[in-house]
Amino acid sequence: MEVRVRYAPSPTGLQHIGGVRTALYNYFFARSQGGKFILRIEDTDRERYSDESLQDLYDTLEWLGIKWDEGPVVGGPCGPYIQSERLELYQKYARQLVEDGKAYYCYCTPERLERLREEQAASKSRYQGYDRHCEHLSEEERRAAEAAGIKPVIRLKVPTEGSTTFHDVLMGDITRKNRDVSPDPVLLKSDGYPTYHLANVIDDHLMGITHIMRAQEWIPSGPLHILLYQAFGWEPPVYCHLPMVCGKDGQKLSKRHGDTAVRDFRAKGYLPEAILNYVTLVGWSLDGNREFFTRQELEKCFVLENIHVSSGTFDYKKLDWFNGQYIRMKSDDEIVELITPYLQKAGYISQDVTPEERRTLALLAPPLKERMKVLSDAVPLSAFLFHDEPCTDKAQYIAKGMDEKTTKEAFLHGSDILIEGEKAGKDFSALEEEIRALADQMGIKVNGIFQPIRVAITNSTVSLPLHDSIALLGLEETVRRIDRAKALFDQEV
Ligand code: GLU
Ligand code: ZN
């Protein structure tokens, strides 16, 4: 039997970490089983639909390198793959259920349903929900309602006795009493649109879906879906509800924790390789040890059995670490390509990169590669090179455990060693040794010397390695900046 799985997002918001993880698991599972990965757009909620969300879905999957075998754009034998283009199908199947006595037309007006809700609330009745008023309408009553121009909905008959069980690969059997399943839910709305449940079940069946991997929040819908499969006389697929993605506090990942939209990660300069790798590990592991996987490797080794049962933690720091690792795996040329748009946006280099800018980029790439966590770090880390703004806040120059007086002394002697050494073409490691010796002699930490030099040259306490900064700026400019900072210290002390 060929494995057929689907990712079935509703284009009502940006693709977020949790959704993308669902897409990845489906995709990797399909690939590892030699099956098919189907993309289906569940866009029947017209109020919340947006073109932007749909575009964001396509962009995100493309950016991650996830290709679907069947779906919008590429087509396939079970199309169309956009639910709003399948309305007639849902209507046909819903009518079929009515004919088979598994569903019925309901003509209740919104006013009646509202009154019912109020009454139930007031009487604190154990029985909540639709009262099955229209289940046994007579033919005349039906006709009268039609004649009055009321457009009916179609409701599923949910059995009042017994219980419904479905099996989940990770969670085992999940059973619910039928009387706890929402009474007679709407399958087809009066405007001819299906509800999520109807469209979802019909499509999974018609598209030959063998395994359903989706977020755990859909578990409550499980019994109703099974009842629908039974009503149609269809075999349900295998279920595998995925553990939640949580923040470090154990709560479901949300904007409170930080970015959740993949688009925002991308804008900050996370690499698709890092997102794909790390997000897959939130809730899945091969052997509990191995951390690095390429997309191609996951396409081979992803198995359902290794999905964790308990929720996964999305750790932003860990993602940063992964991203840094993937940045360091890039070639210098690739880094140049990757940082260019960020430096252009900052106005540091021109839109049409000049040969001179290209040379600068080539020099910048290697030290940046070692320091960046995200590509946008290239902007603050290289700012010193593109615009000269002296740091006039003395406190910035003063390292922990130092004061103004010792800083001035450390700065004067340390920068002398550095400048003279650079002029003489000495090896940087030799200069570092000399500066270390100076620190020992002064009884201070070496950062007491490096920090003022760093701030003088780059106007920042975090920067590229000093040696690289000096090489990028040129010795003349470096000396100028150091002298300028010295003047600042000369003023008062
Ligand atoms: N359209 C649903 C969603 O956005 C699909 C749920 C499912 O996979 O069945 O999550
Ligand atoms: Zn009714």
C-alpha cells in the first residue's frame, strides 16, 4: 500500500513553527516510505481567509525546499486541491448522507437556535447544543419551510447511545461516549459551504490519504470524524496526532515566547537548513543523540515510531546555536551572497554592488561567519566599517572591574603596543601576548585593555575580532580613531 499523507493548512494566518513542523513530519514520512506528500488548502472559512496567508504558505515551503507531489500549482489525479473549488462535491456527498438516513436537513432559524442556547444556559441543563428539532420533520413541515424560503443546513445524526473509539499511533485508543460528541453538528452550511469536518473527511477519503498527522488539538474532532467515516461506509486512515510545541515554560508556543511566524525568522536571517533541522527535532529524534540532519537525510530516516509522545520544547537559544553552526558551514562566497541584502537594506552598500564593495564583502565574510548567530547580525557587526561614529560615552570604554583612571592607562599603553606592532607587521598572536603581559603587570584582566581599544575602533563592546577589524579599517583609520578616543580621555582625568 502506498503511503499518502497531506498537509492541510487553512490560509488564515502566517505559517508558524508548529504548522511547519506538521508539514515537515508529513513530508519526511512520505519520502522515507516512498509515498506521496499532498498539499491541500482548507479555505472554506471565507471570513478568515487571506491571500497573504496563502502566499506565505507557498513561500515558506519553497524556502524550506519542501515540494509537494500533488496539490495546488502542480495538480494531480485527485484535484482540485483547494477546498473552495470542490463545493459541489461536498454538497453531493452531504445529500447522499441525507438520502441514506445518516443526516438531515435543518431549517432552524438563527433566532431559534439563539433562544435554545439561552434556555439551556438558564436552566443549567446538562444537555447543551442542538436539540435535534428537525430530525423528524414531516414532509409537509419541510415543504413549508422551503416555501418560506428558508435555506437549510445539513446535520449529521450522531448516535445517542454507545461510544466511538479511534486508534492513534502515539496515544493508543481514544474513546468518547457518543452523547458527549457535539449533538448533530452541521456538515453543510446554508450557503452551500461545508464545515471543516465534512470537507476534511471527504477529501482525506477521496485523496486516498493513508495516514493523518496533525496537531494534537484536533484529537477532540477524532470521534466525530470516525462517525462520519462510518456514515459514509468508508475506512478511516491511520491517525498520528503530533505532540504540542511548547515554549520553555511548558505552555503552547505563542507570540508571548517570541517569534512564531517562519517569515519573521527568515527576515532575521535564520537559514532554512537550521529551521528545518531544529524544528524537526522538537518532538522527534533518531536515537536521542544525533543532532545534525540535512533535509536529504531526514527524507531517508524519518519514521513515525520516533515521534515523541510528550510535548516538545522550542528553545530559541538552541535554534540560535543551530543557526550559528549552519552559518559556519557556509563557504565565504555563500556568506557574501547571504549578507548582501542585509547590508543593502542598512544602506551600507549600494543596490548594484560595486567591485570595491565586493572586495570589502569578501574581507568581511570570514570574520562575520565566525561571529553571526543570524545573518542580520552582519549589520551591527560591520557598522563600524560603513559609518564612523565615535563613542563619546566614557562608561562604554571601561570594562568590568576597571575605573576611568586605570582604563586610561590600559588604553594608552595597550593601543601603543597594538599600533606599533601592527606597523612593524608583527604577528597578531605575538601582540596579544604582549598585551596579556601588560595586563598581568598592571594586575588587571586583559579585557580591561581590549575593551577600550575595541570601543575606540568599532564603537561597540561586541565586535569582530580586533585583528580583523583593524585589517578591514586599515591602519591609518584605526590610528585616527584611537587618537580620537585618547583625546576623550585626555579631557578631564
Ligand atoms: N485545516 C486544518 C488546520 O488548519 C487541518 C487539520 C487537519 O489536518 O485535519 O489545521
Ligand atoms: Zn433544526
